Amino acid sequence: MDHKKITKSVLYIILIIAILVPRLPSLGAFATLDEPYWLSMGANFYYALGQREFQNTVYEYQPAVTTMWIVTAAMLVYFPEYRAMGQGYLDYNKGWLDPFMIEHGKDPLVLLHYARLIQIFVILGLFLLLYYLLQQFISKLGAVFILIFASFDPYYLGITRLITHEGMVSLFVLVSLMALSVYLFRDRKIIFLLISGVAAGFAQLTKSSAIAMLAGVGILLLMQIIQERQLGWGKAFLNNAKVLVVWIVFLIITYFVFWPGMWVAPGKMLYEVYGNAFSYAFQGARLKVTGDLSVSRFNLNVSLAPIWSVASVLFYRTTPFTWLGVLLGFMLPFTRDQELVRQNRLLFTILLTNAVAFIFMIGIVQGRNSPHYILTSYLSLNLLAGLGWFYFLRWIASYFSAKQIQLQYVGLVIVLLLQVWSAVPAFPYYFTYRNPILYSAGWYSKRPQKPYGETLELAAQYLAGLPNAENSTALVYYSRGCFSYFYPGKTTSFRPYYVDGAHATDLLNNIQSADYLVVYYANQGQIEKYQAYLDILSRVEPIHVIWMDGYEYVRIYKITSFPPEIFKALANL
């Protein structure tokens, strides 16, 4: 084997290890808020396939098809008989899957572990494909460095370990844009246009918000039209319009082939996905709430405040090394080497456009805007930062001709170690990372961490260690999965409406029926409507409090220790 092949193999091995090592450990150590719902939806998807009822393979606006295929694969590994047990479609909102699995000797936490594991290998495959595409523009070493740097962004690393859609969306989108870039500017082989269209199709199958990638697609085609202007503007436009049509055809074929619902009820599928997406964006709620789409109710509030609110979350969740790398990335279009200028200008433009497009889309639409909804922006900016660091260190090393290569290698390793060092202390969650500069400046007192269910498993494990735990009952905020997967006793859910002023009886009955009350202070303490409730509980000493990163996360109360005046106050809440 020659030296080049050995180097190529070594770089692939390094990339595989870097992607897998931080993502595989402790996959079953905790659960987050959304994952139990996606296990339930995936189980229903699997059941629909088993019954050949393909019209039931839809979930509103997501459409989450790739996520549900992953859960289906996990079901095939762990609970294959589920598809033929006749239980029907279990309501995902009511959490019926968990007790059903336990009744049949199956643990939902194990299913979650398998699903996470399968998704991580899908993400690995997409990273490797992205690496192959990046090599068309930069060196193999540069591509490896950039991808490892981006993959160790703490927040991005944390979310890509979970059963959510955004990790796959981010990679499908970047693979699609890079493959289209290769086709337009490097190699006119149809395989690259095919890869781009198929990846775009999978991005749309994963989440409808992936449509924001059209900004990047449009920029690429515009750049190519300008490059071909010597042929005449009309001919250049027509040539690239043909490329766009073929790209869309590949996208549509992928969307149709890999979503069984499209085989039998395409109208229903598209209405559920895009009808709900438009209802969320312009009417602020899903179709079940708004009833239908009505242009008269459309309201698109384009202002800088919500856009900045979304962008600022990214700002304080990324590392100082990403910040500095992005700043270095802004110098890429101005290098002296003309070939590098063209290449770097292309990469700079597409990565920055993609990052901004997702921030703007989530910032201006109504409905939910969870931090992970802009995960594609995290990946794009971290790739840009990695690119900035790579060429900056190469430029610095060029002043030391005798040891240029060695100095560049040392610099790349140091930067990677700093990025890795930023992520490691947040294990196993990673996504709880806070930028230390802003933390020291007091930003987090104004912009608290949005919890995702982390540490509730620690509360469950604490109670599990108490006597007679298997016969006890805990009333828990965010109970499903985050707590219940780790607690041997009975878990009941604390409903938000208990404190709305009209359901004090429900609150009191549920508290009196439980042995323990678990307050998720990380969330409830930030919401005004819970303040009166928490003030009442402050008169009682919790039996256990869980802190993490300087923040109080969980308070656990033993209900039998409550004096009568606490129950009286709760009854009058």
C-alpha cells in the first residue's frame, strides 16, 4: 500500500474515532423532554408499516420521517413483535407506549438507547460524506480538522446524541449544499447533483424547516449564473434553471420513495406537513388549534428583536474558539492566492448564508423556537470557524519556512484540544454548555439556561435508593422518560394547568396521592405562573436538592412532612 492510501485511511479512521468517541458513552444515562414522544411516534410508524396502513405514517409539520425510520429500526432490533400485537396506535401524548412495553417485559430506556445508537451511526455516515465533499475544495487534512472542530461544538455534540431531528437536518442540508457546490464549481458529474437532491429530500423528510436551505441553493445558482455571464445572461439563467429543475426532481423522488404515506395519500401528507408548518409560522399554532389556514389571520412579524433573541442563544452557547474562528473566517475572501480567494469566497458565502437563513426563519415565524431549531446554523458557523482557523494557522506557519508544516500541525492540534476541552466538562449532557466569558460577565442571570430534562434522572435515582421505593409514588414536573425511565415506583405527571387558578383541587388531590413531589426548579423557577406555588413550597425544607453548574435544578419534597397549612395554602392557590 502506497503512502497516499495509508494517509487517506488514517484520516478516515481519525475522523470516525473523533465522531464516535464523545457520542457513544452513557447513551442510556438520561432522557430528554422530546425523546419519549418520538419513541411513541416511531412505534406508531412501525405499527403502520406492519399493518400496511401507510396513511398513518404522518406526524404534523415535522414530518420526522427519518427519525421515525430510526425508531422503527430500533423496534426491529429490540421489540419486533410490536407490529403484530393488535394494540393499535397508542396515543403519544398520553404516554401509553411506556406501560405497554413494561407490561410485555420491555424497557423503554433500552429502546431509546438503541435508537440513539442507530442515529449516531447515521450521523457518522453523513459526516464522512461531508468530508468527501469538502476534499473537493480543500486538503484532506483541512477537511478533517474542520469537521472535528465543528463536531466538538458542545451544544451541537449534545444534541446529536439525542433522538431529535435537527442533528440529521443540519448534516443533510450541508451535504446537499456542498454536493451542489461540487457539481457547479468543481466536477459536473451527475452523481454530485443526485447526492445534493437526495440529501435535500431527506432534509425535508426530517423537518419542514429545512426549506431554509433554499437560500443557500439560490446563492450558489446565482454565483454560477454570474460566472457564466459571458455566455449571455439569458443562456446562463436557462442553464442553471435546468440544474434547479433536475435537483428538485431528485428531491421529490426521494421524498416520495422514502415516505410510505406519500404512496397512498400524498395530499393528506403534504397538507399535514406544510399546512401545519404554515399555520405555525403565520397563525402561531398547529391546525388542531387554528382549525384551518386563513390568509386573513396570517401575521408575519418581521423585526430584529425575535431574530436577535434566536441568534443570541447561539452566541452564548458556542465556545470562544468558535467566536474567534468565525472572525478569522471573515478574512477568507481576502487572501492573496487567487485560487484560494475563489474557493474560500465560495465556502464563506455558502456557510454564512446558510447560518443566517436558519436564524432568520426561526426568528421571524411564530410558534415554538427552541434553541436546537437552529442547529444547522451551529454546524455552518463552526465549519466556517474551522476553516478560518485552518488558513490562519497555515498563514502564521508560512513565516517559519523551516518548520512550516510542523508548526501548522501543532497549531491545529492545540485548537482542537481547546474545543474538546470546552465540551468534555459538560458530559454526559454537553448541550448544557455555557460560554465561560459570558458566564463570567453575568449574562446567564438575564438569559438562563433553557433546561431539557437533564438531572431529573438523578432525582429518580436518589428516590430509587430510598426504602420501599418500588411501592412509592412521585408527582413530577417533566415526568415522562426524564424521570420515569429511572424510577422503580409509580410516576404521575404534574400538569401546568394545576396552577392556573381554576384547578387547585386537582393539584391538591395529586399531591396528597403521592409520596414525593419533584419540582423541576430549573424550568418552573423561571416561569412567573409558578411563583405563588413555589412560594408556598418554600416554607418546607426539601429532602434533597440537585445543583449543576452553579444552578439549582431539582427540589425533592417528602409530602408526609408537609404541615396542614401547606395543604390549606395549596387548596387556595
